[in-house]
Amino acid sequence: GSKDCYTGRRLSFTHFFVIHNVCSKRKQINLKHKPFAMKKILVPTDFSACANNAANFAIQTAKYLPVKVVLLHAFETSESPYARYVGLDLEYTNLLKKDLRSMLNTLANNIKNTDGVEVETILTDKSLSESISTVCEAQEIDLIVMGTLGATGLREKLWGSKTASQIDKTTAPLMVIPHNYSWKKPERFLFATNHFEENEIILNYLFEMASMYQANLEITSFTDEDSPEAIQQLQNKLDGYCDKLKPVYDNALTNTVLHGDRFDETLQHYITKDDVDILTMVTYHKDKSFFYRLFNASATTKMSYHTETPLLVIPGGGH
């Protein structure tokens, strides 16, 4: 994998992305394909069916790649000063921790025995968001896998909303698994962008992910204009972008322009019609123009509620 030139330590996406952003402000980046080896997948879980389905995606992926699956359960303790004084909350918390640790270990052992995948477990009493951030940094996580809203059950809905919230905050790539998804080896990746990314960290990760599954990659851009001139202009721009990427990453790269009234409906229709297995988008937190808003965190969050296809969210930073 990529190494930090100062420490020689392997860099996860999060570490590499931070260092790259600092350096890229000083010089123009020439695209270079730098393969990386995925080592760890983080799976936050609340033991719901929604979370278990996401865990299965990570488990099946680990059968293709030599990766470790890290199971994380985060629970927050809400102690009152009085209860803490008399020791009531402490006793309850210790019992709860024991039960949760047992549930995590049972889940991990089932995965090891059934699927032969290496599993590590982490139990924290911090918020889910804080726990994910801490673990990603400390464990050099390469991918987070979480489930979306289930059709029934308050528990699934709460967990799904936490997944959507994580899209806004993530510093590591996040794979969002729909509640009704059934595993199949991904063969078609669709990268939806109107930003025409040239950040090599984003591009390297995207093309490596497709390569790991031996999947084809297609890039699409969207416009809500219906004039032939506007569509052709976007197509020309997309063709030029792909021509720049092909010699570096993949000569078999294909592209298509999508146009319609609503981005999410148009994209979902194409995904279904074209048998797309993984939709990929990049989140931007501070961009203001129409196309940037279209693909920023809120638009991506919206897609996570609607798509029936796994959604790979790559953080683009605030630039």
C-alpha cells in the first residue's frame, strides 16, 4: 500500500487524503495510478437486520480480498449525577457492557466459523459518529460499511438515519447497503459526477475498488436541461474527461450523459435498466454551485434513502 514518507507506515484513505490535500495546494498534480492494498473494513452494528445485511457485504468482500473485518458497537451512557453517586448507573452500565460484549463476540465467532473471515470486535461507550472517527484513525480503516433504512421497525429506521448522518461526516469511504440488498459480486460500477474529479486519491480509490472486484467502471454526468446543445456540450466535456483517465487507469472506461427533470429518479432508472451493481458518488461539504449542490453531502444522503443498489460514498473534502 501507500506509505507515509516520514514514518514508513501504511496509509489508509483517511491519512493519505489529509496529506495529499496539504501537498496538492502547493503544486499541480499529474494523474498517476498508485494501487493500494485494502486491509481493514469497519462495520458498525446495532445487531439489527439492517446492520447484519451490511456486515454480510463486508464478509463476502473479505472472501475476495485478504481483509480484516472490524465490528464496532457504540452505546452512549446517559448518567445522572445522583444515579452515578449511588452507583446505580455504573452497575447497569457494567451489566450492559457485559451483554453487548457477549453479543459482539458471538457475532464475530459465527462469522469466523461460518465464513472463515478474520474478525476483530470493538465496544465503545461514545457516540456512533465519534466512535467511527476514532476507530478509522487508530485502525487505519480503508472502508466503512453500513446499512440504510429498513421498511419496517423503529430500530432499523433509527439505524438508517445514523447511516445517512454518517455520509455528511465521513472521512473514510463509506459503502451504504440497502436493507433489501442481496449479495452478488459487483460487476458494474457507475461513478456519478459533474465535478470531473482530478484528485488522484479519489480516482485511485475508485478504480482500485472496481479492479478488486474485477468490475467494469462507467462514468455518468447529469443535466436537467433538455436542449440537444446542452446535452452535447456535457457529453463533449465527459468524453474529454474520460480520454484523460483512460491511459492512466482503464482503457475500457465508458461514459454516458443522463438528462431529466430529477437527478435521483433519472439515476435510479438508469441503474435499474443498466444493471449497475455499485453506485459511486463523492461528497462535498462546502460547494455552492448547482452541480456541486447536486453531488454534495445532502444530495448523496438523499440517494442513500432511495437507491436499491449499494452506494459507495467517497469524501471529497471541503474544497
